Amino acid sequence: MAAVPAILLRDDAALRIFDTGQNGLPVIFQHGLGGDATQVAQNFPDGPSYRRLTVECRAQGGSDAGTARPFSIAMFADDVLAAADAAGLDRFFAGGISMGAAIALRLAARHPDRVTGLVLVRPAWAFDAAPQNMRPYVEVAELIRSRPLDDARDAFAASATATRLRTEAPDNLASLLGFFARGNATVFAEVMQAIANDGPGVTRAAAASLALPTLVIGSGIDLVHPLATARSLADAIPNATFVEVTPKATDKDRHFAEIRAAIGSFLKDRFNNQDQS
């Protein structure tokens, strides 16, 4: 990862852009909702074979929220495409984790002349907006926007949603509880609510028309990123490769190592065959 990010001005938002600046296979790889470039670095096998670019989306990482509304996956995808243009990346692999996977899917469907392949890690959306698995984000956002933060956190921790997550998906619960401690919790709650109620805007038919190499990675013990959603995407996209990795809740180090290995193996055979322009 570049030590010092570049800044891209979009409307009145200053977005942080991380670009490894190498001459390898160009890959744009995006973080999940509430994530940042550090999350990407945990999941992506950086090295001399790749030039990886990551945009920290509005109100996430070190990027500004700006005043443009509403927040949406389409807005974030447009920001990513603008960053690709600014970096001189005409064609690239698109990928990401959760929300980042939704951004990548939208880019592939809307800009097939730009995207040469897809890497979708722990997708939270398939084809519908506001999927039920994203409802906990809406619940957290509504509490943050309506109560003092300490009171909001206590209310969520005692909720039926948290009780279920504590038993069935503890890693999801830890992530959600962390949102109450964010320095920009109020504005990020607005992002959470908007994005959780949104979708990539890609139909199953559009996914079925994607003629590009695709890797879909899923894992269990995760109610926000259901394994069934990953399988649904892999089934819909022609000739997609599906890989199931160790759940994050079981062994974080192994989880990330298996994701990096799967991505590295998938991209390795394509490195010498891509247009590097």
C-alpha cells in the first residue's frame, strides 16, 4: 500500500486513494461498509504482480462525507470510476468485500468496457435492494441517530438482534458494536442506513450476461454475509469460480490467509494475459 494516499476531490468531498503504483495487473479492490484501506490490505495479496487501487468511500476511512446526498452504492461506484480515470486505469479487475463487492458488481454491469474480471468477497447483496441480512445495520443506524451514543449502544446490545448475533455470528456483532465508538458515528449512521437500504442495481439477467472471469468467496457463521448470497451470485454469473473459506468467527488469521490465497491463485493465471493499459 502506498504510504501516503492521494486525495481525489469529488463534489466537496476529499477522498483518500491508495495506489500501489506498480505495473502489474490493475485491480480496484474496495472495502466493506465501515471499512477502509487497512481492511483491504488484510484480504488482498499485494505484491509485484498487481497494481492495486483502493478508494476509501465517503465518511469511511480518512475520507470526507461531503454534502452530496443520498449516499448510495451508485455514488460510491461513480467515485471509484473517477479514481480509476485519475489514475489512468482504462481497464481493470474490480473486486471488494461486502459493500465493495456490490460496488464491483455494479461497475462490471454498468461499464463492461472497463472491467476485465470480478472478485467478490463475502457479498452481502445479490440482486435485491435492502436485503434482510442488512437489517441490523439499519437498526444500529436508527439508534445512533435517535439517542445519545452510550444509550444507543446499550439498547442495541440488549436487543433481540444482538442476542441472536452473539450466538450465531459473533464477528458480525463485534463489528456492529464498534460503529457506536466511531468518531463520526452520526454521519456514518446516515451512510449505514442509506447503504443498507440500497443495492447494486444489477438484475439476475444482467449478471447472467457478464462474460468475464469471476471469483466469488463466501464463508459461514456470518448472518450479514450469508453463504447463500455468495452461492447465488456464483450460480448466476457464467463460469464463476466459487470458494468457501474458513469463517472469520472461527479463525481470523486462517480466514484472511485463505482469502488472499484464493484471490492470488485466481489472478495468477490471468496476469500475463491482461491488457495493462
